[in-house]
Amino acid sequence: MQEKRSLLACAVSLALGALVLAGCSQSAPEIVFGTMGLVYYESPRLGEERFSFFILPKDEDGVEDLSDLYLYHDLAGLSWRLSAGDWVAYESEGQTWIGSRSIAMLDGETLPRGQFRAVLVDKGGERGERLFAFDAPDEPRYPFPSLRYTAETRRYRIESQYPRHYFICYDDAGNYLGTEPVAALEGSTGDLNLPSGTRLAALWAEDPERSVSALTNLVSLR
């Protein structure tokens, strides 16, 4: 009988310990901050819209404990889901941001503006949410930009009215190498500090004041 009581007490103790551990790991995640931007992509109809959406999450168990990020536009009845395997993660000043640069409508139509609701879910099912307002212009302020390159002279020409420009650089295999600011709309790539091994580049034109950008297709620099 004494042995049974000892076993029972041990089982209860283990169960209570498991509950305490579970309680510690089930703190709700938080969305500390978030950013939204509108990106026009080059497509058969120039200027196909996508949202760039990233959040700064906070979870006591780390980013690895997060499972899903949802973005809702309740008024339009729309939602987008990003799982841990879908979102892009990057480091900035020692903090990890997660999100996507490709939030889009299935049929390529114009994305809604106004109030959005983000919901962050961890593996324990705990949730945190935050509201965002984003009112991008209904029509592009500037014409879609273009990038041309002449291999023989190694000269590029940008046609754009956007305030800022960058080359997004890739190697032969399409691996991302880096982003280089471009001050002049025309010049030689030899005068730019492009990453070693750059063979392909896309033009990123940006209007930071309105959080609007445009991204061209890749151009061969060989």
C-alpha cells in the first residue's frame, strides 16, 4: 500500500510539473510593429500590385515557436495566410522580422486599401493581433520604370520618375547577391559597386514617402 501511495504521489507531482511547464510556454505572441508597402511588378499588364508586409514579432519561446501569420481586410472579406514555411525572415539591428513581399489578389486585381488586421499564432494556438492602416494611391503616381543595358559598352539606361533607384543583383543561378543604390539614370555598370559575380539585375524604383515601389524584370548584364 505504501508503495502504491508513493507511485501515486510521484505521478501527481509529474503531472503538476508538466502543467507548470505548459503554462510557461503558452504565453501569447505579440506583434510589436509592422510595415506595409505597395509594390508594382512588371507583368503583361504593367504595374500588377502586390503588398510587402512585415511584422516584428515577440514570443517568449522565440520565433521558432510561431506557426502562422494572417492578414485580414475585414471590410472586403479577404484574408491571406503565411505559414512558417512560407514567410520571409530577415535580421535588422538584431531583431527578426517575418512577412512577405508577394501579398496579391488571385486574379491580379487591385488590392484593397484601408484598415488591415494581422493575427500571429504560435504552435500552442495562442494568438496576438494588431490593426494597420494603409492608404496607398489608387492609381500609380509615376509611369512604370524601365531598365535597359548594352553589353558591348556595359552601359545602362533607366527611364523612371521615381525618387530613388537600386539594382537588385543576382548571379548566374539566380541567387541574390545584394542591393546597390543607383544615383545616375544613365551610366556604366563599371562605375557602380555591384557585388562580385553579378550577372543579372532588376531595377527597384522607390517612393519612400508614400511606401510605394516598382520592380522590373531581370536584365542580363553579360
